[in-house]
Amino acid sequence: MKKFLLFSCFLFSGLLLHGQQMKRLLLFAEDSSNAQLQQQMQLLRSDSAGIVEHNIWIAIFASPRKMRRMFEYYKIGSAEFTLLVAGLGGVEIFRSEQVMQPEEIYRILEKIDAGEQPPPSARAKGHSP
């Protein structure tokens, strides 16, 4: 029984570590019919292999009233659409109010993985903290 518990704890901790390495892509919109949100989702669906390869977890928040805390936490203002890359602990790393090609997202994630700063254009616009 002790061995089973020890093995279970080891397995569980491995799963947690694996989950922490997953990149988070958060999509915010006023509602699920938002044209930019639909376009971004279509682009991501068209490269599902890339999403899996880059270990990206995607969350969609399309209801400011129901998801008020997430909108407030990430300070999603009046923008109709916001794409946000979050790191460990939900810390915002990159933000854009424009639809992005999956390849652009991958380049940003690869730079972050390499310890580089997100693209200067995003920071210069005051989108990232």
C-alpha cells in the first residue's frame, strides 16, 4: 500500500510539472460571435498539430459578465478582442488586440522559452505589464 501511495504521489507530481510547462493562450471577446475571435479560432484549428507540438492550452472567455473576474484580473477593457499569452501562475507575458497567425504566436513562445523578452512592439503599445 505504501508503495502504491508513493508511486501515485510521484505520478501526480510528474503530471503537475508537465502541466506547468504548458503555455497558456487566452482569448477574450465580448461574445462568442465576435468576428476576430472566430477568425483566431479558425486559424488555431487549422494548425492543431502546431498547437499540440508547442504544448499550448487555449482558453476562451467570451462573456465579460459571466467571466468578470478573468476580465478584471487581466484588465481587459473595451477592446472587442484580446489575445493574451500567460506564463506560470497566470502571469501575462504578451498581449495583442489583433488576430495573429499561429506561426507568430509560436515565435513569441519560442523567444520566451529562450529567455528573451516579448516583441518590443507589444510592450511599446503598453499592452504588457
